[in-house]
Amino acid sequence: MKTYTAIIERCPDTNLYVGYIPGFPGAHSQAETLDELNRNLKEVIEILLEDGEPESESYFVGIQTVTV
């Protein structure tokens, strides 16, 4: 079993949650609820992994607060 970190935002136009996995090409989805988004992302990842483990384009490091 492997764990992936998802970045989640809320679209102001559609009010949908949008999520993607950094460095994992094609691993993105959207949904009306966070639970639904989690299920959708899990399904997308499972489908993408059928072709084998992708080579990561980048790795999630963390978040940072920038004061201007």
C-alpha cells in the first residue's frame, strides 16, 4: 500500500473541490464533497497504476506562508 499527498482547492466558479497529486501525471479529479474527491482520486490513481508505477516529475515538500 502506498500513500500519496493530494493538493485540494475549491473552484470559485463551479464550487467544486479540485484535487491533484503533485508529480503524478494525470492524477487529478473534482467532486462536490471532500469524501467524493478522495474516492475519485483513489480510483484515478488505481487506474493509472495499472500501467505501472509512474516516474515522479516532482515530490511534495510542504507548504509555506509568504508575507508581503
